[in-house]
Amino acid sequence: MLAATFPLRPGKGFQSAMRRDSAASAGVREDAVRRVQATRPRHADLVPIPAGAVQIGDNAGAPDERPPFQFSSPAFLMDRTPVTVAQFAAFVRDTGYKTDAERDGSGGVLDEREGSWIAIKGANWRHPRGPKTPAAKADHPVTQVSWYDANIFCSAYGLRLPTEFEWERAARMGQTPDGHVFRTGDSIERHGRYLLNAWEGTFPLLNTGADGYRATSPVGAFGTAPSGLTDMAGNVWQWTSSWYLPYGVETQKPADGLGERVARGGSFLCSPHFCQGYRASARNHTTPDTALENVGFRCAADPEHTSSLAGRVVEPTMQVANAASQPTTSGGSIR
């Protein structure tokens, strides 16, 4: 049985130590989106993702990935990599922004001895595991950012978070350099080479770091997929704009405007024997004010509404140009 939610969702003890979301705070955040504006362009690449039909979900996956359905995606742009620590630092220097973890004084870290999330004082995007641990490296994905932080960052550059269906569309165009798309039960190792940054060993007691990393890895460390994107499997979960709702419901958000947001992609805490969250169809979710050591994000944009601050739009690769016509399969993968 897949336990896709554990690596992201904190337990009750963790939540009691963190600020809880409310309608009032949500309103304050909407105002922050309007107030926080970047003045300098990002040093980032945006990859064109062509329009096309794609299967969302997987009958062999967790219950919240069912039933699979066809989604017609319009063309959009997506960050080539997750937002890095260096890119986030530039944003902070430009705007003076403080993250939720900085304001609240703590961030979520997995206690590997207990197998549970704990709130560590002083853990934030600069020191994801706490002030007495090494600083985050510039070329790694930024973490300890809440959904609100991610949304504000993207908005400051005239961008937005991708929807979870856009994210899956992009993932199904290939998650590894050879175009492999992870499905339930797939090995993360091939010919003695690991395909992504995940947990090796006995989760959560022993992480051997056999893939070269026990925490985050530099963006792109495991290569570029045919889509032109990196880190679409493992390394860090990535926030999307979508509310966590069952597939097939007509509503697009909870009636009270509160709830949980979806993250995609898996992380270095996902084990092949426990989580498999790095599969293209895997969903995860938590409250939007939560900040954790294994959650980051990337931005997206509509091609016709791209700000001069957004970054550089790269030319699509041949694989991307041909990907719009790729067929779907009932097993939940696209080859």
C-alpha cells in the first residue's frame, strides 16, 4: 500500500506547534501578493510546454489518484528547475520579504529517530534543519517555504504556481534524461545508476545516501528530461496552485476558502518501499501555511502574459516539440 501522504503531512503534534491557517490570515496573504513586487529580473529559465491531451491519475496508485481521466492542457511555461536558494535569496534582497517560517520562528524537520515531524526553532530557508546545521547551498532547491511564500514569490515576478494538472502534464513528458516516467513499483536504479534523489535504506531509520545525497541535491544533478525540465521526480515536493480535492468534483476550492494545497514530485524523503511519491501521478497535500525541509516550488506562466521580470524563455527542444502528440496508456504513463 502506498503511503503517499506521510513524507509531506505533519502530524498533530507538529501542527500544534505551528501557526494554524484561518480565513483572516488568508485575506492578509492576498494583500501581500499585491504588495510584494520584484524590481529586478530573475536569473531563471522558463521552458515552453506545448498544448496536448494527457492522462491524469493512475488506477494502480493511491486512492486519491483515481479515477484516471483525460486532461486537455493549453500551452504554458514552466521553470526549468525548482526555485533555488540563490534565486530566493535574490528575491529577499530585492523585496525584504520574510517567510512564514521566519515570522513564526520555526520550520518542520523530520525526526528520523522517531519517524515524525517536529518543529525546529530557527529552521528556515537559510538553515532548513535549524540554525546549528549547515546553511542551504545556493544551487539546491529552496525549502522551508510555505504555499503562501511560494505564491508570493511567483506573483512578484508576474508568474504563478502551476496547477497540479499542468505539473503532471509536464512530468508525463519525461522525468529522467531517457524519458522514463515513474509508475507504481518502478525501480529508481538502473544499471547501477540512481535516477533521482530519494531515500535509500530502511525508512525512516536508515538513509544510506546511496544516490549521493542524504538531503536535497543541486538542481539538475540527475540530468534533464526530454521536456527540458529537471527535478520532476524526487529531491523536493513542489507546491501547486490547486486545492486538495477528490478527482471528479465540480467545485474548484473548499466552500470556506480553507483547506490544503497539493504538492507534486516527491522528495529525498520518499522511499521506494514506503512512499513512491516521485511517481508522475502521486499527490501530496498540507495546509498552505506549513513550511517543511523537503518542500519547494517552481513557477509557471501563460505564454501571452509573461512579465519582463520572469526570466528567459528558452527554445523548446525537439523532444518537447514532438511531445504534444504522445499517446496515453491505461497504466498511467506516457512513453
